[in-house]
Amino acid sequence: MKLVKLNASFYAKYTAVLLTVFLMACNATKQTAKTNVMQEQFLDSLFKASEPMQAFIAEKNSLNIQVIYTKIDRDKSNVPSFTSYNFNVDPNRYFYPASTVKMPVAFLALEKLVELKKFRIDSNTPTNTQSSINGQAPFYTFDTVGSIAKYVEEIFLVSDNEAFNRLYEFVGPEYIQKKLKEKGYIDVAIRHRLSVPLTDAQNRQTNAIKFFDNTGSVLYDQPAQISKVLYQEPEIKLGKGYFSDGKIIDAPFNFTYKNKLQLTDLNKMLQTIIFPEVNKSARFTMDKNDRQFVLRSMSAFPREGLIHKYSQQENPDRDVKFLMEGLATTPAYNNIRCFNKSGLAYGTLTDVCYFVDFENNVEFMISATILSNKDQVFNDDKYDFDTIGFPFMKLVSKTIYDHELKRQRQFIPNLQDFKINY
């Protein structure tokens, strides 16, 4: 092998190139850091300008407040671009996601139907969930016929827990983890049903499910499954006490084996269903009619259900739309719609929403969470939702909405795609 002797000039040029690349990388890192600081400062300044918000800002860490505001601008062809501003967002600061986990599971259930298309089933195909594994309690198993569409609508209209459990059993925790990781949602753990006291082993077991045609013949028979998925288990303990067996235990409450879903991932998940042309690698694949059905279900009020219309007395318009309170005062909300998924449990309020105001041609996104548990005791059903959580959500949306109403746009957005016949 012939050796080539490199001269000093070559080394000088090589070193110069390396130095240039290094300096460019340093400048890019500095620029990113600067941008992140500016984005944090924007919401901080906006909130500080609101006197009622200042009390919340002063306790932003103890209340575990995290907010993402996504500004949307359109070009002359109506193509959207996004700028997100964070306030106190920290992926290492855990909050219990509660019913917000229903959103990605609903999306994945519809995605799984695309994979099962060869069996001639769709979101409206009648389905029945079986109780087929020892230890499965009958009170969380349906004996009646449902459908994936029915469960999806119930999840978004009234945040029904049993509907979520049916979809959790259809997709299974192993499928959930695999698909979300493929889409880049690395730190998500959706590992248990809701409102059912089951062990980790029982939550790994999912029921057999059958899909039928109109004559009662089985089109697809999914057997009972046991998930082998493994989760990283960093210890998560919060508060100073919790209620158990009729008494207060003076020790932090263990959230280690609870569901986990970060606010940034929730924000991105919502963005991909509203704007599927953006973040293509992170979006959920579903039939176009199913996507329209999801958009309708996310933005409709319970009284406007397509499969089932709920009583306005039992299910008020604002029941599962925490952030919408700050945008409108009339019951009908007239020209404003909120495409959202909220969650409420263990003192934590969370809502992720895409807002559209057809009268003023305004659109934006807010994702927000707050812990309303001043005494730091969990599981005692004594939380501060009415005095802390709901007032905060109202103030956040009102503050950002007022800013959006004043904000100048180069091009007025065409929002016709989001006008839905309810």
C-alpha cells in the first residue's frame, strides 16, 4: 500500500475547516438557546401584563403550571406555519395526564382499522368486547354491541372512561407503545385502563374482541392478548400524603406506575390531526372520513353528538372544554369552536385545544396543565379545581385570545375547512 505524505498546508486547511464547523455548531446552539429564552420570555411577559395572572405566575412551580401557545400564520396560499411559545414547560416535571391519554388511543384505534381493512371492517362495524381472561372484572366489560366510532365520539364529547377502556383493549398497550415510538413520541407510557382498580399484570391483559356484519357473522376475531411491553420506571412520588383505606398516609403518593404523557407530545399530537400535512412522521394514519369524524367529535358539544346526543342539563357545553371558558360568554359560543381533549384527575387539570374564531378569522393552539391541590394530599377527592384550576384555564385562554384578536396578520386565514355541520 502506498502511503501519501500530507504536507503542512493540508493540515492547516483541514484544521480550519474543523474549526469553522465547530464555530457554526456553537453559534447554532447559542441561537437555539437564545430562541428558547425569547419564546419563554414572550409568554412570561404576556402573563405578567395580566394582573389576575400574577398570583398564578408567582406559584408556577408549586402549581406545576405548564403552558404552550402555538401561533399560526398563513401564507398567500393559506399554508400554515407555526411558532410555539412555552411557559415553564419541563419534560422532567411529571403531571398526571388523566383523560388526555384517550386522544392518542382514539387516533391509534382508527389507525389500526386501516391495517385491518382486508377484514372488511371500519369504524362503524358492530363490535363486542369479551370477558375472556381470569381476573377481568365484569363491570368493565361490555356485553352489548358497540363500535369504534361510538367509543371515539363518547371519548371526545363526554370523556367516557369505559369507551376509552374498550379502545385500550382493542389496540393494547404493546401496540400503543410501538406505534407512538415509531412516530417519535418516545416518553409516553399508556399502560392502564381508567377508573378500574386493576394490577399492572391485569392491565397488560386485554380482552378478546369480535367484529360482526349486519347478519351477525364474525368478520374479525381478535383474541385476548398479554402485553410484553417494558417501560422505563423512574420513580415518581408527589405530595406529602394520600388517602387510602379510610385514612391519610403521611407519605408521598406513588405515580411511578401511572400513565405518562408530556404536554409537548400532546400539543404535537393535536397539531398532526388538525394539520396532517405538518409533521408527517408524527401524524396518525386514518381513513379521511374517520379524520373528519374525529374533527367533528373534538369540536362538537355533547348535545351535538352524531351517534348520541347528550342532555345539556347533564352534560353542559363547557363540561370537557376547560380552556374555552375564557373565549366566549354566550352558551352557544356562536362563531368559536374548540377542537380539544381535556383531562381531570388527582388535582391536575389539563387541556389541549385548537381554537378557531370564524367571525374574527383567528386561529391558534393552547396546551396547558395545572395542579390544583394546595394541601398536597392525593386521592382524597379534596382538590381546588373551582378556586385554582378552572380560573387559571379561563385566564390563560382569555389572555392569549385577547392577544390574538389584536395581532396583525399578513394574510387572513381561510378557515372554511373547519366549518362543520353539527
